[in-house]
Amino acid sequence: MTLDPRTPVLIGTGQVLQRAEGLDDARDPVALMVEAITLAASDAGLSSVPNPDAIRVVSLLSWKYGNPAQFIAEDLGLTPREMGLSAMGGNTPQTLVNAASRQILAGELDLVILTGGETTHTRARYNKAGLTPDWRTTDIAPVPVSEDLTMNMPEEIARKIVMPIQIYPLFETSLRAQAGRSIDEHQVHISELWSRFSEVAATNPNAWTQTALSADEIRTVSAKNRIIGLPYRKVMNSNNQVDMAAALIICSVEKATQLKIARDRWVFPISGADCHEHYYISNRNSFADTPAVRLGGAVACDLAGVSLAETSLIDLYSCFPSATQLGAQSLGLDVTSQLTRTGGLPFNGGPWNNYVMHAIATMANELRAAPGTKGFIWGNGGFTTKHSFGVYSTEP
């Protein structure tokens, strides 16, 4: 089979986990991203990081660099013509893969580095010590590489219904009512779902929490597992108190060939789709349905020429149990099947907007280990608002 030389291909992935004991040995997010990019180059079989057309960074909350891609380029000795920064949203990593792939296919880019990183765990320790880190900043503006959305209407803001920990419990209660379960029955249902996720994290060397929890441990309230927002105990929430980074290197088949990347490292983003629900949750028909997920997932599968039934590796977004259930329901997936490759945001770690990059990196390695299989990613931003989908395979 002769490939179009403009076909986009993922050639390298890197993931970094920092468990610094003190503040002196704690690195900043840029340092973690630089390491993740270096690992991604090594993963591709390269002795150094190739000079990209663009470095695009997933927007981070641990520190406001102004333009983190500038510092990444400086530290790696790279000269990209574009230094980009995304908008907010957990959908962003897959959205950036979709955008870069289209631009590579169109001949606008040859090689792109995507990265994201957070050191929220370290920042919390700085705050506890009453200190502010002396990390870099710049006034040089980055190139915006994704769109932001306004997701709260004035009436919601006036009633202070604005935080994910307030809104996702509304979705969960609606799903419970739709299923006709009692509160206790539903607790069993979602704690069993999360227990399956924790079991995956326990075997994932890149996960923040590598301890499998029983369903009973997940639903039992304790000093370390308090109620955050009914019905969610602490371990049912995304864990953003992590120091993590990830990176992806994507290029054209022509560039991969020039760089002499071994064929067994190639993972193809076969298709992608981006869409959104009604921006404001108050305008939705139901808190127990996500029609845009249904449509976006169908589009991604149709473009790839595959069905989810043929897809053995699936990672659904998992900031809260309601998100995963809504995604599975809209995509026609059994919620008792394996819906994470990493352990999800509570256990693998939820580094704000960048979890999905870890999911893509993990899946790429699994696809390489099982050539010819298919992988499906769903990323979610906001209040199950913004959605991004990707289908991946070692076969074009």
C-alpha cells in the first residue's frame, strides 16, 4: 500500500511523573514538558529532538508563563516558527491532534510537538509554605491554537452554579433518576465503575495513584474520603493535585521517512471530530443525555470506517462518574466494559486540561504492542460541553 506522503503519523510519546520530596528538588511545568518531549523523541528512536514547525502547549494553571512554548524552545535549542498556547478544556489535547493532523495533511506543517504539564502538587506545597516560586514569565504573546467558549450564562453565575464540583453532581442525580435507582443502589453502581478504573491505574507505571481500591473503599466516607458534592466522595473527583507532563510528536509520513523512524513506531490518527453541546447547561433538554457525544463519536467512527464494536482500546473522559456514564450511554458502550486505558482522571491523575494527552500516549504504546488494533479517545471540556474524538491505529 502506497501512502500519501502528507498522511499524519504519531511517531513519539513521552510521559513524566514528578514526586519531589521538597521544594528545592521540585521542577516547574516547563522542565517536566521538556523532559516529556525528550522522552518522546527517544521513543521515536531519535537521538535528539527534531526541530518542529510548531510547539503547541495545552493551557496550564500551575503557573502563568505567558508563553510556555518560548521557554520550551529555548531549553531544547529549537526554532519553531509557531509557539502556540491552547484555550482551556479537557478536550484540548485531542483537539490539538485533530488540528495538527489536518494541517499536516494540507501541507501547512511537517512536524508538530504537542505538550502539556502541571505541577499543582508542588504549587500546593509552595502555598502551604507561604512562598511563590521564582519561575519564568514573558510578555511575548503565544499564538492561540484553539477556541475558548463561554459556558456559564448570567443566571447560572448569579446562583453560583459555576464549578464542575457543583454541576457534575446534577448530572449524576439525573442519571440515577433516569435509571430508577435509589441513592444507595446508585452509590454501588458508580463505586464499582471507579473501582475498575483504579485497577487499571494500579498496573500503569505512569499513574499518580497506583493502588487498586475496592468499590466499598470508594463509596465509604472517611476523613480521607469526604463528601465533595453529593453523591461524590473525594476519590470520585478528578485528582488535579499532581505533577505530570506528556508530549506527542506528530509529522507527515514523508518527514517520518526522512527521519528514518522505524515503521513499528508509527501510530496513525485515522480520524477526528470536534463538537459541543449547548454552551449553557440550563439550555439543555436533559442532564442525563449528551447528544453531541452521540453525533461526534459517530462522525469519528464513520470517517475512520470502523465501529466501536471493532475497537478494542477505548478511553472515555472520567473527571466524574457522570461524565463516563454519559459518554458510554451516548456511544452505545456497556458501562461495565473497560473504558479506560490509564485509570482515568481520579487515579491516573487529572492534570487540569492535559489528561487526554496521557491517554493518547498510553494508547499509542498499547497499539504498537498489538498491531492492527484500533483505539478510540473521547476528551471532554467544561460541563460535558466541548467534545473531541480520535480514532487511532498502527494501520493507515
